[in-house]
Amino acid sequence: MPFLIRFKALLTVFISFINNLPRKHFFALIILFVCLLVISFLPSQSEQNKNIKRQLTLPIQTLSEGEYSKAEPIDTEREQYGKSSIDFTGTREIQLIIKEGDSLSNLFQKEGLSAAVLHELQEADKSHLRLGNLVPGQEIKLLIDADNKLLALKMKIDFANTLSFVLKDSSYISLLETEKGEWRNSYYQGSVTGSFYINAKQVGLSAGQIQQISSALQEKFDFNRQLRAGDTFHVLVSKQYINGQYTYDSEVLAVLIKTNRQTYSAFLSEDGRYYDADGQGLGKAYRRLPVDGRPRISSGFNPRRLHPVTKRVRPHNGTDFAVGTGTKVYTIGDGIVQRAGYHPAAGNYIVIKHGRKYTTRYLHLSKIYVRKGQRIKMGRLIAKSGNTGRSTGPHLHYEFHIYNKPVNAMRVNLPLSKEISKKHKKAFNKRRDSFLKEMAEI
Ligand SMILES: [Zn+2]
């Protein structure tokens, strides 16, 4: 066995070499050996590369027409996918600009996406109600994989809102991103020479703000009969700006009408209602139920409800009242109709904003009696209940949101009395004084 003999000889030479080495060199050799051992256990460069599977390849200008353009990467979706192991090979991203007469269903058809996918998205949109009406000029981005499966959809709703849907474990999860922007106060004042409406317009108040002012003081002051030439008005308005641009979202915070006899005032509380300087409510209090009587609740608020068929968690964000089609539906508080329309899943629906804090929603209606932008008082008949959209039978689905998060409408702490509660009095006084200070009244 020449190999073994040769190896033995080599080993002997090596050992004698080591034995003859000075002590310092011997230790250096040991350290070198340990280092080599560690390096040999590190993953090689090629193995590291193996983990980078995702690669985005865009088709070579297959998209014709001016409405299509190569979209920017859909970053949030990319991040979402980064956590899972989806192969991005063959994925295409497209950007659509909505034109007059476009609908999501015909855009989906054009892209070869199935109606079932759209159905899924509409279900996921039930908690936002934003997919109903497309507006010309609106941008939609789609991320579609090699098998023509929709991985993500992202659309700009308005100045402040962007809605995304991302495919995860064979269903779509939705995300509404709202830019809070910046709320800045503007102060307006003027004196009455003729009609309040014209004088208020002259100083720069909008029609909506003027309506809000007269609605706030409606029960205390008659703008047609009680105003005299020379009376003055002082108004503090909060306006929303996003990237320096006014979004046309505004709130009248405080109003003072000074006549030669007395001053009438209205201050907006955080609860969306107006109170006078002493904390007396200027309008009616909220009501608990949007319908008369005490109808049976067929399905309560349940953020962890399992879908009866798919067994997936599909939150029930509202309270279902078992009422027949045609039952009268009232708004539970003063407010402004933020949206009203039709949604494939929610049917005819109304969203009412009660100040910045509260919002209420009414779904599956048979008839709608209000329109977007309309200011309404508590108890106003707004609709009749029904069975429209994807509904399992006639009922009213009612939602209550606090700062855009759904809460249990049957349990929420509502300002149910006319006067500001003792608990909130101190905060109200502080707010009132800060408004007055801004209006240079203190
Ligand atoms: Zn419901």
C-alpha cells in the first residue's frame, strides 16, 4: 500500500516539523487551522444567491394605447410579498387611468381577469366602500403574475386616500391608507349689510361652511329675521391640506354672531355637535338606533366572525337589524352625507360624517333620500331599508366608526343628552377658550 506508507512518512515529517517549531509558531498554526475550519462551515456565495428567487421581469412594451403606461413598482405589495415566497418571474405591472364610462368589470375583462376575482375584491372592499364608483382621471395599478392571476391592485381614491388589495393565501386583504395631512385654522369676520349668505361669501366662506353655520345656530337664531345691518359675524374654520393643497375638507369650529342686543355663539365639540359658551347643546342629542322601536338584532358586531362557507375570519363591522324592506331609516345624529351610492356587495349605502370623530354607515337600502354633501339633522329620514347588494335577506346593516375604526354601535358611549356631560365639560371649556383666543376674543 504505497499510499499509506507515503502518508505515514509525510505525517512523521510533519510531526517532527511541528515538534521542532518554536512555541509561538505552533500556536499560530493552531489558530490558522481553527480559522480555516470556521470558514469551511460558512455558506458559499452560490448558496447565498440561491435564496434570491424573486426577480421582476416586465414584458417588452406589450401594452398599447395611451391609457397604459409602465407603472412604478407597487412598493407596499412588494414588501408584503417579501415575507412570503412568491415567484415574481413573469409578473407584469400595469397602470390604468380611468376614462369616462370605464368600469372595473370591463377593465378586468380587458386584462383577462376573472369576474370571480372582482367579486372577491368587492367583498374585501365592504369595510371601505370605495370600489363602487370610478372617477375619470383616477389611477389604478395592477400587479398580475405569469398565470394571469391578480396579485395586487392599488388605486388612488382622492387627495387623501389610497386603497390596496393584496392576494394572500388565496384571498384578498385590503388596506386603506389615509393621509392625515395638516389641519390649519382660518379666521373670517365681516359685518352684515344685506343677506348673511352674500356677506359671508364676500369674506371667503364657502356655501358648505355657511350652511354649517346656519345649521349649527338654527334653533337659537333666525338669520333671516334677527340679523340687522351693522351686526357682525366671526367664524373660525379648520381646513385640511395635503402637500400644501387644500382638500376642500373643512369644519366650522366656532361662530359668534354679535347683534346690538346679545352675542350668539356655537362651538364644535370633539363629538361633532355644537354647544353654546355654557356647554348647552344647540341641536338634538344622538339617538342609539337608526330605526323606530326595538327591532331584533339578527347579527351583532363581531370583529372575529368566521365566514360560514370559507371559514376565514371576515369581521362583521356592523349590527344587523331584522327589519322588512321599506322600514324607515333615520340618521342617529347631525352630520353631513359623505357618500351615498351603490356598491356591488353593500348595495345602496349611505355614509354620514358627524364631525371628525364619528361616522355612521347604512347598507343594503332599498331607497336613498339624501345626496352627497348634504347637511342633515338628527332624526332625519335618510332611507328605507332593503335587500340590495349581496344580502341574505331584507335587513338593515348599520355601522358606527370612531376615527374611521368600526366599533360596536350598541355599546359605544354616545353623547345622548343635550348638555355637555360633566366628564367632558373641562375639555370643552378648554377647547372653547382656545378658539376664542384664536379669534382674538380673549
Ligand atoms: Zn351586516
